[in-house]
Amino acid sequence: MTNRIIGIDVARALAIMGMIIVNFKIAFGDKGNEVYKLFASIFEGKAAATFVVLAGVGIAFMSNNAVKNNDKIKLKNTQIRIAKRAIFLFVIGLLYTPIWIADILHFYGIYMLITLLLISSSRKLIFNLGLLLILVYPLLMLLWNYDTGWNFETFVYSDFWSVSGFFRNLFYNGFHPVIPWTAFMLLGLWFGKQDLSNKRFIKKSLLVSISVFIIMLLISKVLIIVLSEGNQTTLLELKQVLGTSPMPPLPIYMISGSSIAIFIISMSILIAKEYETNFIIITLAKTGQLALTFYVAHVIIGMGIVEFINPEKMGKYSIEFSIIYALVFSAFCVLFAVIWTKYKKLGPLEWVMRKIAK
């Protein structure tokens, strides 16, 4: 159990660092060196997907015992605690949305509220519902214009604070819309209900997930090349539909994002089990335990410092600056985690959430 948790925390640390790289690129700018751009693109959509899948795994860990023993009182208390945490994250995310439109936490809170309703459901039902959300999304795009509300040049959502605009953004065309992104958390719930102490299962998950990821990439590339017939305009249009970009979150992205998330988590579990006393593993695990604190800090502190120094240049920095600053900020997060966990078990924001959602 302990080794498994270490692996989950390691994966969480990797996910939060990937999100810092992606979000700093969006906030500060991405002009310049193509190698840096390629490096940043590796994490786009994948780090956030892993972050959400891990939340589903966490919900499974919180509820597995009560579900297994059919302890209805304990299960109800667990659901209440999850609901309180979901509301807390929803509110925290909304509070700084005015300065960071790409926030994931307020979406995350809604995923949790939906997922907690399914914690006692069968693994098959949970998996199928997640798949259904992925397959339903393209049908929604036939009914509603995906671009409504968006200025994709500035990433400004014009009517975010109107009732219709808010719900449209939340459920359909925001950065991480409830449909289909809740599927990532349901996948995590499904995965967390497996026997993650079984090394054979984890190895199988590793091989299957990386195979699915590679297959989806190949399908995406082949379809785009064949259907575009060499026309560059058509090729760019097809990339939006058949590519692996998270916006819009169509099936190829959702399936590839899901598979790479399971791969990262499985790999982290295996490595953490093998090298549980290794300094790097222990350090990453400590960093992962403070993931919520670091997510909020990278917006409030990481972005806030740069915006305070030169607000006019936001979005106009080079990709080199964005990546290097993200790596330096991540290094400070790791250092803070090592020092903080010597004295406290929970991160600052994790402690507040635990107090509110006992």
C-alpha cells in the first residue's frame, strides 16, 4: 500500500511539473526556438489529463474499503468529504479565473461531484460511462458551434461571466470541459479500483497503455496525411479534428491522453516500488503530496511575479523564457516540498482543504 501511494505521488509530481510548463507557455509566450516548442508540446493536454486521472485514483483509494465492506455509513461520510473538497476546489478555481482563464480546478470540482456518485458502481459501468462521454462529445459539436465565446488569438472568452457563457464554457468548450473531461477522472476511478499492488497487472497496464497511445498517434497521422491530399489548408483543418490537441477534446485526443496518463502512473508505480529509498523518488513523492499547493502557487506566485514586473509583456515572452522559468519554478517547488515535509505532513493548501472537508 505504501509503495503504491509513493508511485501515485511521484506521478502527481510529474503531472504538476508538466502543467507548469504548459501553462507558463500559454501565459508568457511561445515565440522562438522550435526545439523548445517541441519540448513544451510533449506535455500539452497530457500533464493535465494525468492530473485528473490521478484524482480519480485518489477517490478510489478513499472509498475502496467502504465499498468492499458494504459499509454504507462510511461510504456516505466519504462521499460527503469528497463533495466538500469538490466545492472547495471549484470556489478556489473561480476566485483566480479572472487572472488565469485556463484554470482547471473549477472544472475539477465538477468532475469530482459527478465521480463521487459512481464510487460504488462496477468497474465495467464506470469504464463504459467514461467511454460514452468521449464518444458523445463529437455529437455535441454537431449541435453547437465550438468557437462560440472564444477569441483564440488572445484566449479571451467574451461572455464567461454570463450564465449561458459560464455553463457553455464549463460543460462544452472551455479549456477542460466537463463533457468529455470527466472521463479522465472516471478512468482514474476505474484504475484505482484495480489491484495496484499486483506487479503483473501494472506491467500489463504499462504495455497496453503505451501501445494504445502509439496506435492513436499513428491513426491520427495517417488519417491527416491521407485525407488532406497534400493541401496545407485542409491539413490544418484536419489537425483540429483528427489531431491530438486538447482543444477541442475529440476522441483521438481523449483516448491518447487517457492512455499516456495510465502509462505515466503505471511507470511511476513500478519505479517507486523498485527504488522506494532512492533520493529522487522520495523527493518527487514529497513534491506530489503538495500538488494542489503548487498548482495554485504557479498561478498566484509564478505568473504573478512576472506580471507585476512587466504586465504589458505578458504573452509576448520567448518560448525559451517560458520553459526555463517553468523549470526554475518547478525546482523551487521541489525544494520547498523537501523542506516543508520535514515539519508538516500536509501542504499549506492541502491542510486548509482537509480542515474544511473533514
